Amino acid sequence: MERPVDYNAKLDAAIDALHEEGRYRTFIDIERKRGQFPHATWNKDDGTQEEITVWCGNDYLGMGQHPVVLKAMRDAVDRAGAGSGGTRNISGTTVYHKRLEAELADLHGKDAALVFTSAYVANDATLSTLPKLFPGLIIYSDALNHASMIEGVRRNGGAKRIFRHNDVEHLRELLAADDPAAPKLIAFESVYSMDGDFGPIEAICDLADEFNALTYIDEVHAVGMYGPRGGGVSERDGLAHRIDIINGTLGKAYGVMGGYIAASAKMVDAVRSYAPGFIFTTSIAPAVAAGAAASIAYLKEHGELREKHQEQARILKMRLKAAGLPIIDHGSHIVPVIVGNPVHTKKLSDMLLSDYGIYVQPINYPTVPRGTERLRFTPSPVHGPKELDHLVRAMDTLWSHCALNRAELAG
């Protein structure tokens, strides 16, 4: 007689494997304080507290504490209560959702927009739905696309082609090899969040025109931060009109939560009508929609925050380079420092937090390839000279410590 499956033993094995590789993820319990970003309180496991500086947050511009955003959210709570009350199809569409989608459509110069509970869901739901709308669709996906895009492409059941990262010639070869009559879509990103490099938007649009393909761009790490009004890199480069579907987030530069697509009215209507990830989930709270709309409207008019953000990133990269640290610099706001070992990366992160009050989360496989483990810093306008000096000194000191005491660090 066969033994019954020991489910607990299998769970133990799965978790133990992560510990052995040095990439077991731990959550740091923090309490951000309005008016004091990027400072926060770290609630330790032993019950004590410590004041820390957050250097890995995605609230890139500090809009999560902006008075305009907070007022809009308070007003919405006072008027509409807490939740939306249902899915968008069943009582969950409010004036706040419609205002938000109008702001988003205007931001990207599109006819319409559609709000989802997150940008992950927006990517997954849209990319997995498109083959229903275009039978026989072939999706050409950049090799370094976000997990949400990969999942959406994988789940759609249609044909897919993976082109080497930012390799336009490889993409051309793949497009040319397929049936000219087949519907096609090229999916890529404007800013790739792990290395901070930019996608070749214009070259991809040229190929899309040549091969009659649709274009789908993920602007998650660019909306609010690039372009005259914060429409992303496609707006900055004057190319948004050539993109068929733009995906973005409300949870990074805009400081709230949620995701969306912006496209033609017909495209949005079709996705709205066919995507299970949109149809069968409760809509975001009215207060969240109101806060996001206020944030988008504000950032359309306040480019100085984008300029300050870019300046902070340039300064941090310059300082880390001067200290001899191996950073990746593709000209974006993302500042990755390559460590190359999961155990070392975790140890550095732990020491920065415990010894210096600096919180930066280690980035390990599968988020990045093995051997490229890193610390990824996200400077913002709310990080001042004092915080920057403290970070650079800490990194310089710990990097020297690592080089001199590799055995101790690995232990």
C-alpha cells in the first residue's frame, strides 16, 4: 500500500530550497509617515521599533503623501464610503472611476482607458484576452518583459515568439518568418525595471507598420515620470500616437494603487467585454480612484517633480560610480548595484538595515537571472542630501567590508 502524500514535507522541501539558495524572501514591517517620506518606522520581530529610510519604494515622486491626493481621497470617502460595492458590471462603476479613466485617456492621447485592480492584472487580462478578439494572433514578446506580460502571453493559448531583449533585428526575423496574413502584436516595455534600460520604441513601431502588427507597451515604470505631462517615454519621444495599447500603473509615480490600459474606444470596449480579469473582480475603491485622478491631473501640470526626480537619480549614480561600485546606468531613474550572489545580496541588505537604518530589498532570482543579484535603489525628490550622503557612505563602507571579509559575509 502506497504511503499517503505528506503535504507538509513537500512544503518544507520547497521552502528549504529557497533558504539553501539564499533567496528566501522576508517581509520588513514598516510604517510610512505622512509628511516624513522617505522615513518610516521599522517594526521589528522582537517588538522594538527603529527609524529607517526607505530606498526601495516605488512611490517615486512621493505622491502618496501629497495634500492634493489625500484631500481627494478623504472627500471621496466622505461622499461615497469605503468600497465600490461590486464589479464594474454590477454596481461598481462610479463617477470616480469614469473621471479616472477620462484623465488616463487624456494623459496618453487615446480615446479611452480601462482601470484594473493592478497593472499586473491589466497586463495579464489584456494579453490573455487579445487572441479571443483576433483569432490566430501571434504575440512577439521581449525576452525581459515583466512577469505579468509573460503570464498573459502564456495563458492566452495562442502562438508566441520571444525576441532577444531590445534586439530589433531578431524581432524582424521572427516577423518575416510568419504568415503575412496572420494578426500580430508586439509586446514590450518602455523602461525595464531591473536594469533601467529603455525599449527601442520608434524602431519597434517602424517594424509594426511594416508588418501590419499591433503594438503593446508597458509604461509602468515611466508614467508620471517621463514626458511633458507624465505620459511616459512614448510621450517624451512623441510616439504615443503610434502605440495601440499603453499599459500603466497607479501604484508607482501616482502614489496610489491600480493599473490600466489606454487605447482606442473599440479596443477598450472589446477588452472590457471579454477579459475575465476585468469582468469578475471588484472594482477599486472610489477613494483610490479619486486619489489617482487627482495625482494624474496634478503631475500633468508639475514637471518640476519629474526634473527633480531625474536629478536625484543622476546624483546618486554619479556618487556610487565615484565610490567604484558596479552600477548599471542606462540613463533612467533606476539605480541597480550588481552584487552577483544571493547570499551576499541578502547580507548587504540586512547590514544596511540593521547597522545604518537603510532599507533596500535584495533582488534575486527569479526576478533577475542567477549571477546578477542586486540591490536596486529608487531615489526620489523626497530623498535629501543628508539621506543621500548617508547611503553612499554606508555602501562604500560595506562594499570594502565585503571585499576584505568574503568568508564572513557568506556566513
